[in-house]
Amino acid sequence: MVCCFTTLYSTVEVYYLSIKGRRKIDYECNLCKKTRILYVLPSLHHSVDEKGYVEYVDIHPCEDDRLNANILYVDKSMTVRSQVPVRVGDNMTAQEISTLQIPVPKKVDFKTAIIEPDKDFKYKNLKFLKITDRLRQTIFQLKEKSSGKTLKVTSELEFIDIEIKLAKSIDSDIAEDWLKQLASILEAIVLLDEEMLSFMALYLDPKISKPPSGESIIELDMILHAKSSFPIASLKSYATFRRQWPRIKSERKGTDFESYEKLLTYCIGNQYKTLLDIYFKAESAMSFLTYIDRIEDMSMLGLINIRKTEFFTVDE
């Protein structure tokens, strides 16, 4: 049986993914000895460092069923050349890592990456944002526009720190709930694309004044995975959509048939276009935030399946 930490797939489904243009990355965890596999489109495997590696993050139940992370250094041929374990609550030294006989690429101190605000970003409620990512050894930072009250949150597994400055009118407890959700999502992403942090800030700025709902958390997750997840629909789901449109329209006021139909059509039989690719096809007709709202609607209605790029455990 092949399974993921969060999702179950049949062997047939995994095989289907592997033959549709995906390449397999597999490795054995040096700590728990589990075999972990990932199917990824070659087009996602391109952000290499100076040594030619792409960094992936794999968080899984490890020794004694503790959640731990491996930072994987994967070469252009999709071979895992090195794995560095990051234990929850521990700070492993280079000497401790070397005793595990793991070749460790030489790393520098935390690098800083600037989050470029989207052209529609208003700095309405979010005045400053800094994400310290220990898994990727990077500080992502949105420049400060004006002063505000400071709020800091650390993720549950302690790999992500988030610091923001807020408009004084925003309830700190509500904002903290948002940041906890954001940190949890960032911690679980296999391959983070920095570009999506700009879209995330665009989404969060107007939303952070109200408590996060189940739908908004799903939308936030979609945004951060938009470059590594694939919306898939079928002719059957299209027929269901047309049949159920009167009910959909009555439940979701202000929606229009054409925008939903266009997005659903783009997703029929899709295997290669990411969520962001689909948006670029539709961006002349709607804003990014409207697009995410429409995709979330159709996902919740069962019309679209969002397939993430994520690791699985192979049980021998």
C-alpha cells in the first residue's frame, strides 16, 4: 500500500501520476529507514543553488512516531544527494549530523529574500511581514510601509517564525489565529516558491481583520501551493456543474456562470498546468483573489480535485 501522511492514494493512482510526465524522487530516511517518494513535474525542479541542488522539505512521522523534517538536496537528475535531519525541538550541530554519515552541502547563514508586493497590495492592515524559515534557511521580508503594533508567532514544530506589524484597529487575537494557520501551512510545503508569498500577502492584508474560516484557510493553502498543485476536472464534473448551476447560483450570490464554466473547462483532463498556470489563462477576466475564491468554491462542491505535490511513505 502507498500512503501519504495526510492523504491516501491507491497504487494505481500513484502509478498514474508517475506516467503522466512526472519524475520520481525517492530516498530512505536515515533515521527511521522509511522509504519516501515524491512525483514531481520536471518544470518544478529548476530553482537550483550554486552547487546545482534543489532543496525539498519532507516532514513525516519518524523515529518513535515523532514528526521530524528532512531537508533534501536533489540534483538535476532527481537523485537525492544529501539529507539533513532537523529534529523538532532540537538544534542539531554539524558534528551530530556528520555522525549519521550524511554528506552535507556547505551552507551559509540565513539569506534574506524580499517579498515584492503585488501591484494591488494596499498595506491596508498588514504594514510589515517577516518570515524566518529554518527549514529553508531564509528570511522572507516584506518592506515596512508604516508603523504599527508588532505581533510574533512560532509554528507548532518551531521551524517557522512570523513577525508582522498591524494596523492598530486590528484585533491581535484574530491576527494571531491567521498567523498560526499561515505558519502551519508554510511548515508543510515540500517546495516553496517565493513568488507565492506576494500573493499570500495580497490575500492576507484585507482578510486579517476578521477571524479565519474553514474556507479562508483552504484558500490560503491553495495560494501557497499554487505553483506545485494541479486542479483536475472531468467531463462528468462539467455535466454535474451545468445540472447544478441553479442551486450553485442561489447559494453563492453575485457569481456568474461564465467565469465558473471557463475555469472548469481549463481544468478538464489537466495534468500539467498548476493553479498559477490556470490563473494566468484567466487573469484578463478576474483578479487573483476572485480566481482563488472560484477555485475554492468548485473544490468544495467536488467539481475540481486539487492534486498537491507531496511525499508518500512506501510500506514494504
